[in-house]
Amino acid sequence: MSSIKTSESIKKQSRYDRAYLRMATEWAKLSHCKRKQVGAIIVKDNIIIADGYNGTPSGFENCCEDHTGNTHWYVLHAEANAILKLARSNNRGQNSTLYITLSPCKDCSKLILQAGIKRVVFIKGYKDQTGINFLQQAGIEIVQIEHPFENDEY
């Protein structure tokens, strides 16, 4: 099979990217966090193999912020939850795509690299671009789609 991308395959990938980002957005709504709700979906061979959203670890109260509105240090990011779920399954992240509503922080970027994820598609950029820069240096494809709910032109 040829590795050259045709315009038709690029259009198809864009439709899938937008659809998976919309799913990640729906998943984010499950988060109990007030400041930011983030959702993540990991896809391999057109199959969702893991998902996650930001929140507290199992057994903790579903309250992400303290009384001053700051996020508790122990809150897990959406991509970390998805990667942890992947680790507990029979699936492997090798050559998969991570769809996430907010680009990864520097700590989660290390997990993404170690999980074997080869593409990261996100909607909004995180305040610190160190994580994205690290992933780009590692050869991971980075795609930002700011408006996944707009109609596809294809």
C-alpha cells in the first residue's frame, strides 16, 4: 500500500479527526472539574481503544478545585487517564492517535511519547506550549483543529 496521501484520503482523515474531536468534547462533559473540562480519546486502526477526562483518582471526592478555585495537585489530566486505561487493557498505544480538547502539558507529553502515540489532534492550545514542542521534537505529528463543529467542506 502506498504511503502517499491523496487529496481524498486527506479529506477523509479530516472528517474523522473532526468527528473524534467532537466525541472528546462530549467526553469532557463527564468531568466534575469547574475550571476546565478536558476529554481525550485514543484511536488505533479506526477503533477507539481508550478514553478519559480530567478528574480525581478513584476513591476521591469528585471535586477538582479547592475553596480558592485552584486545581488540586492530584487531579489527573484527561490524556493521562486515557493512557492509564489503555495500560489496563489488552490494547497497545503503538501508532495510535490521541484526540484531546486541550493540548497536553509537558508532563503528559512524556506519557504520550512513552505510550507510542504517533499523532496528537487537539482543539485549544494549553497555556504552556512546552509539551507540544517536546512531542514535535520527538517526531509526533501535531494537528490543531480549532473548530471541529463547523461543517466539513468535503
